[in-house]
Amino acid sequence: MNRRALVILTGIGALAVFSGATTFYQREQTKRARTIAATRSEALVRDHSPIIGPAGAPVTIVEFFDPSCEACRAFYPPLKQILGLFPNDVRLVVRYAAFHEGSDLAVKILEAARLQGKFEPVLQAILEFQPEWADHDKPDLEKAWTRAGEAGLDIERGKRDAALPDINATLQKDAADVKTLEVSRTPTFFVNGQPLTEFGPRPLYEMVKQEVEKVRK
């Protein structure tokens, strides 16, 4: 065997080992995520969490969400499309995972908006204008308040409400559940208690569709 052939075969062998190790790791991660979701299911949905869609819908998407997260912003339009496809069967439960600097303050804006019945329009505005206020090194929450005001929020009242102990308690409870469920990135989704293990809008849609078909039988 000449040197070139030996190099090629060595490369193929290394690639096969890497591919096998990656597949094994992903399989183990999936198994662990399912076990955690099954054994700690009480941490998925809490009474204090915002709900979008019918409260009694038979299919529940739980999203662990960070308002400063670019991927959460990117996921929002397809997520709305999924909810729109199953308007009577699916609800979204929003859980906060305030990983980035300033995200806890953005959550307080959202919670203040919820107290005024403006959660969804303010959520949309916060995400639409995220590039403007959510610099990970130096977030500018005043810009987020301004955009929330343009979406209909009474800013003066909202800033008073944002300091309420109940809103701090919501952040703390969600942070505890993030830890319990070992959520390490956003968005992280669960559908009827099962983790979304293949990331992307299409896998989420397929998972939701399967659950809807089950309850319609």
C-alpha cells in the first residue's frame, strides 16, 4: 500500500470513529432528556406561566425561552404558524430561561405586559426589535420599554409592576425549573411532556402533528 492510500484509509477510519462517537453521544443525550422529562414532569408546566392558545388544549408545547436569544426570535414565526394550524388543539406554555445579561429585565417587561393584557403584542415587539436592545454585552432595556410602549403597554404602570415581588418570584421559580430539567439552551421545547430531540421548526411541527392526531382518534 502506498503512502497516499494509507493516508486516505486512515482518514476514512478516523471519520467513521468520529461519526460513531457522535451518533452514540446524541443517542445518549436523547435518552437522558427523555428520562429527565419523564421523572421531573411536574417542573414543565406551572400555574404562573403565560399561555398562548386555548388554556384547555389537549396538546401542550412548553418553550423555555430567553427574550434576548436570537434563536428564540427566529423560532417565533414558525411557532406562530404551528399554533395557527391547530388553533383548537394546541397551546403554548412559555417558561423563562433568562440566560443572557438583561434578559431578566426583559422578562419583567413581558410580565408587566401580561398584567395589562398585552403579553402577545409586547412579546412580538420585543422579539421584532431584539437586535436594537439586546446587545449581549450591553443591553439597552430602555429601548425595549419604548418598543413595548409602541405595542400598547402603559410604560409608567409597567415599570411599577415590573418591581412587584410576584414577578421576581416567577423568575426564580422558572430558574429553579430550568435547573431541575437541565435546560442548557434556548429555545428548548417539550411537547406533551416529551423533549424535542431533533432541533428545528419542521421536527417541532411533526411532533405536534403526531400528538394532535393521537387526541383526535
